[in-house]
Amino acid sequence: MENLFFLADFFFLVWVSFLLLPSWMAGHFWQRNRFTRTSFEEEKHMKPSTFKWAGPNLDLIKTLDEYCYGEEEIPFAIMLRGTWGCGKTWLVDRFFEEKKKNRKNDDIAGFPLRVSLFGVASATEIGDALYAELHPILAGKPGQVGSFVVRSLLKTTLRIDLNDLTDKKNKEKSSESITLAGADLGILGPDGKPRRRIIVFDDLERANMPKPDILAAIHPLISNGENRVLLLANEEEIIVGDKDATKQYLRTKEKTVCLTLEVKPDFQSAFSKIEMKIKDPDFKNFFKILRNHLELLAVKAGMSNLRLLSFFVPLGETLFKNIKTTYRTESHYAALSELFICVYIRLIENRIYGVPLNLLNKLIKNPSQPKNSFLKSDEPTPSETDRNNAIICTRLKTYDYMFLRSPLISPDSLEALVMRGTVQAEAINASLALDNRFTEQTELPSWLRVWNYSLSSEQELDKAVAAFMIDFENRKFVDLDMLHACSIYLTLHRVGQEGFNASDPVDCAKNYIKDVFAKKNMFEERIRMAIADPNHLSLFPPFGRSFSEEGSQDFQIIKGFYFSEQKLWLEKQLTVKSIELQSLFDENWDKFISLLFRVSETEPVYEHLPILQHLNTIIFSRKIISLPADHRMYLIACLKERYEKTVHHSSALHPECDWFSELSKALSDAVAQSDGSPLFKEGLKATIEPLCDAAKRTPIP
């Protein structure tokens, strides 16, 4: 009786090659003779003209059509293989959509069964999925699939018994049987033969059970030659690793799958499908120009994942809308293509190949060349890191250098786009404004006009140097611009340019930096610049342009001085701003929260600035205790999340770490000293406990 309630999940597989005629023989016979069909038979299925949508997969679709709707009995399955995202699922879906249009009276064409093997751990689950496809209403009811009621129904339908199929090395046996499908698979057609079913099994490589077991479970579905089974898989993920497992998979596949077809990425169809979803008419016009670059890039990089386009195009549309209207004209489309391809390359490397952006930036800046020892057996074996970096560098060579090192977008803006899908519109437009393709040469900042000295005429350069001298004396360049200005100053001094012959150019640059910080006020637009990482700038300076004296010792001294002055300035400003923040706590709760914690898509001003360390923990803890219960609980949760970021030394919030330890003690004291009832105090303890426990127990890395 127990077997009536619980069907065995699955059992081990053994190869018994002499039991059945090898399906590859039948497949070979069918494949050899399928091209001798008469024109009448071809037209009976689908006119060849309707295959035009298939693009590079035209022959594959013709074969698929003959397999699914041909007259012969074919006792094997077909596998469509290809890399992730190449369009396997889309191709099959489109095929059946077209068949449904052209064979309106044939319910087989319109309604193939679709089963995803993603995460499937047993043959029982395959049966559940098939049953759900056949009976979506019943199977969709909570608690029905897998229940005794459903299993009892399935007993009256097609039943698949899998005997002790294990390899010679595995002596364990099992005689359990399972039901894989529902009622319609066993119904006879008008001619007295079993009605044909087309069953599509997708994501074979993502199943959580041995692949040979899946193939063995599927085999009875096609053993009588009537049903048609399609397997969609990224087979490269299956046949890597364990050699014995691969060998067993291939042997089992030989019995079930005779024909394996390679799906080619269909860029044109993918672009057309995605293009239909674009809402902005201007971006649609721009995309027509961009798609040629994207297709060429994907081909050169050997990147067949078309699914990435589904993420990139909506993101690109958002990016396009945030670019200034004056920059979005057709005359700028060529330059804008450089910006968008730069973003797409990062997406390829990060999303497809899993390369961290910081490593990618480092290799783009200083590409490491594969060492000779990679090819010499008598040299030490290179480390895994060296091998991986060599692979990345080899791939980077396939990209256009202009796109890799585009100055049209900064590393920070690239990271925001790729990792968070956030468009830093102001920073991106500022970078575009510094390119002579968007701004007239005479309107560019004087430091940039000098920086372009190798591309300028003598007359243009003389004017640029004269303008730079005036701007430098008037301290016009602020924020990270001043680092570029100081670097340019060193260059002009080094080459002996008249007017830049100071006895100590480093002191001259330091005085410039001191003067600017002395007059610099703090406002939101400068906060991101204020926490810039000097190590990050050593890889990619602001605006994507290298410092003219990047490798010189003098400039390294100036850059270090700049960040030390910035740190002092930031601490002073945060001390002043903390007084305002503490006042907001009482006067405007919503404003207080929005400045510190992310409550929407807007980045909080102090999200990455260690301002809390300037608040008095005793006063602040008493304020927290006096808050309404909902505000108190929300604030404690936000503070706990912020504290967890402070424990890392690399975090910009690390200076707040000790402050949180003091706050947890102050909170405990504030609860003990409160005037509430014992039960109220108990509630306060429960509220502050998550933060206090975290501050006590979390080890500092």
C-alpha cells in the first residue's frame, strides 16, 4: 500500500544495448531518406516560403518540421543544442507559432507540451510537470500534483516502467516504476493509432538529476515511434568534468537521441523582436544605427548570448533619454554609438564571462600579456589567476580599442549602469560635454584643450595655453578637475613652456589645492567626488582621460596631497552638517531618513559618508527611545544594515564602526533609564536587540 502513496523518485541507469535496435540506425535511415520526399509531401506540411523567419537556422527548421509532422514512425528524439541565450527556446516557440497559423485544424501543431527540466531532481517531477501541461486546471490546484488523487488518475493512463538500468560498475538494483504522463498521451486517434504528442524538454543541462537518468525516462515516450520529443540543451555544460559520467551520458544519449542539431544565434530576429518593444521613437532611430555595431561586436567576441540584448536595450533606452536633447541628434549618433558599445562590452565581460569590473578596468589599463611559460613545459606552471587574466586579455584584443577606452563615460558611471542599472545622468552628460564631438573646441575647459595638444594646431594650442594660465591663476578648476589642471601644469613646466617656470611646481600645485578647498562649500553634487578612491583614480582618471603626468613622482605627491586635503575638508564639513542632521531628527523625520537611507531610487546624500560618527550617542539614543514605535523599529533596522557595512575596512563608512559600538551601549542605558512601565521597557529591549547584538557579536574583518 505504501507504494500507492509514494512513487520512487528514480533509480540508477544501466546500458543494455542488445535489448532494442539502436535508434541511431533508424535515425540514419530517416535522415538519409528524408530528402527524397516529394514536393507534394513538403507542401502538405508547410510551404518553404514560411521558413524565411528562421534566418541562419533555416535548414534546422526544415528538419524539425519533417521530424514533428512527417509520416514515418521515428523511435528517437532530436536534440537542439547551443550556448545559453543563443535563442533555442525562442526558435522552437516561433516554429510552433508558425505551425499553428498554417495548420489551424491540427491541434498537435498548436499545442505541444512544454516541460522545463530546470531544477528537476527526479523522474517523478518530470511526470508532475507533464501532468500539469496536460491538465493545467487540476494540476494547478494547491496540494494536487503528487497527491494520491492525482497518482490514482495517472495509474489509468500511459504508464512508463523503467527497469534496473544501471551501468556495470553500479550493482544496486531497483524495480520501482513511475508514471510520467497524463491521459491524452494514451488516447487513440481516428485511425486507431495512438495520437501523436510533441513534447519539448527544455534546460536539460540545468536539471538536478543525472542526465542519463533523464534520457532513460524519456526513451519510452518515443520507443513506439509515434510521439516526437525535442530536447533543448547547452550540451557543453553536460559533457565537461567527470569522464565516466560523460561517457555514460553519451552512451545513453545514443539510445534515445539520434540527431543533434546546432542552433545558430539569429541576431536579426533577436534585434527585430527587441526593437518592437522600444517606445521612444528617437531611440528607435538610433537603435537602427547601433544594431550594426552590436551584431559585429557579438560576432567578433564570439558571444552568442542574445538574451543579454533583452537587458541592454531597455537600459539603453533609459540611458538615451537621460542624455541631453542637444546631444541626441542624428549628427551625434556615431559618437553615441561609442558610448553604448562601451557599456555593452562591460555587460558582456561581467554578465556573460563573470569578470569583475575592477579587474576588467585594471586589465584594460594595463593588459597583462600571456607569459612565455604558458607554452614551455620546462617553466613553472602559471597560477590560475595568470591563466584567467591571459584569457581575458586575449578576448579584450577582439574589441575595438576606441570602445574599450572611451572617454565618454567614467568608470563610476559604468559601474552604476552595469551593476545597478542606474543612470548617473549628470556625470554622463558632463563627460560628453568634455568631448569635441559634442562641444565646440573653443568651449571646452582650457585644461582639456591643452590635454589635446597632440591633436591641435599651433594656433589652437597657443590659445589654449594662454586660457589655461588665466584659469589656473584664478583657481577656476575644482573637484577632480583640479587634479587634471595640476598635472597639465607639471607638463607645461617640464617642457619649458613660457609662464610655467616656477622654481617648485609641486609647491605651486599644492597651493592651488589649498586655496580651492579653503573656499569650497559642500553640496550634494560634490559628495560623490568627495569620497573618490585615490587607488581607483590611478586606474582611470576622471572623465576617462589619463593624467598628462600620470607616471611621474611629482604628480603622485600632488595626488596624495589632494586626497589628504579632501579628507580634512570632508571631516570639517560633516561636523557642520551633523548639527543640521540632528535638528532634522526632531523637525522633519522623513527628510532625516531620506538623507541617510535609501527609501526610493534616489541615492541618499549621506549613504556612503560617515556622518553619524559626529552625532552624540547619548542624545541620539534618547531620541530613538522617544520615537513612535513604528519609526523606532524602522530606524533600528536601517541602522543595523548600515552598521554591517561599517565593519569592513575598505568601506567608506568604516569610521562609524566604533560609534555604533558606543551607540549600542547608550541605547541599553537609555532603555534602563526610561520612565516607562516594566512591560514597555521589555518592548524597547526587544526593539533594540537586533542592533545591539550585531554590534557586540560581529567580528571586524
